Amino acid sequence: MSASIGMLGGARAQMHLRQILSSLNAYVVGKPEVIVNFANEKFDGRFKDERGKIFIMQLLENLIKLAEMLKSNNKS
């Protein structure tokens, strides 16, 4: 997840971070990609982009699924 005041919303930074993490065999929740562009217009103390909130919720749900899978694999 990234945010910036520019048009790309940190997309390049995400790409580079994924490359680094994959070389370390880290677990990464890659979908959906959450890239908040023009972030200075989407916050007023709270995140007010409804479409972005949906993507964040999906990302968090996928993180929970990954954590549960890893936890169940650890018990076996």
C-alpha cells in the first residue's frame, strides 16, 4: 500500500519493495495493489476515498487469509 501527492501514488516504490522482499523470500500480499495518488486531496484527517477504502478492505482480508493459512500450516 502506498500513497503520494503525485499521479503514480508510490507505484514505483511498491514495485521496488516487492523486488527486495521477494529476494528475501518474504510473504507479500500483492493483490489488490493499493496505490493512493493525489493523497493530499484524499485526506482531511481521515481517508475519504470510498473506492480506495474498498481496495484497502480487500487487501486486509487477503492479509488475514494469508496469516490464517500460515498459522494452520505451522500447526501441521
